[in-house]
Amino acid sequence: MNPAPLRRLVVVLAATVGVAACGADAVSPLPVQPPGPTTLTPTPVATSAIPAPTASPSRPPPTSARPVAAPPTPTRTRGTPRTTPPPTDATPACQGAVRYDLPLAETEVELLRSLCFATGAVLRIQGIGPGLVTVDRPELVSQHYEAGVVDIRFVRPGTVDVTIPKEGREHTITVVVR
């Protein structure tokens, strides 16, 4: 049998025992070493005593035996009463900061009386000439025309009347901006 693999086993075991013991005593050689002049002599391993952890708490102990309850999580239930009355006309609830496309060729503008948007919304009127769409409160909007499209961005809260001419009549849409 070749003594080299046996030596490696002895070295590995000696190192493992030395690390696992973590004691102050030196490690003694294992009795499985082969006899003869090629035996390895163990070298003393310097070890340090690891101090036991101190019992210093990171936070003060509780003053009462009762556990502190977490605040209740808010829950939403359907059918909660409204604090404001519902709208009187058939308009949907106030929309967010969306782009609302209004193609004049496909839309009956006379049926659209009012809209509600959040600040930052854009009313895009498609199929109209330059300078034809007017607003009564220009300080609340930013208006831009390009290639038959008028973009009206609502930049401040308030109420804006948007007047759109179609087929010889002027149609006014009241836009509430929140």
C-alpha cells in the first residue's frame, strides 16, 4: 500500500480535529500513523480562548408582561357611504391624469356636456382647424395645435369651458379639473 494517501488522511484528520476542538491543549497525533522514519510530527497549534458573549441586550427589557398590539390595518369594504353626493348627470366619475381622445368625425359632440379630469390630463380634439377651439380660462390650460389636432393640457385645478365649433354650431364642454 502506498503511504502517501495515508499521510494525506492523517494531515486532514489532524487539521480537522485541531479546528473542531478549539481547546487550549495541543493536538496529539492519531494512532493510525504508519511506523517508520517517514512519520509526520505534529506541530503545536496556537489557539486562543474565545470569550463567551456578554449578555448586553440591544434594547431595554419590556416594562410590562403584556405584549404591545400592532395598530389595526385599514380595510376597505364595498358599499361605504359617500361623503359627497353622486353626480346628477350621466357623466362617469372623475378620471385621472389621462389623455382623452375626441375624434370629431366619429363623435356626437352635442351629447358630451361635461368631463372631469385630474391635473395633468389632456383633452385631444382630432379633426379640427387651427384657432377654432377656445377656452374661457386660458390660465388653467396649456393648448397646442398640430396637424388637425388640438391638445389641451389641464395644468391647474378649476373649471374650464372648452368651445368646439362643428357644423356651424358651437358646442361647449365643461371640464372640471381636480
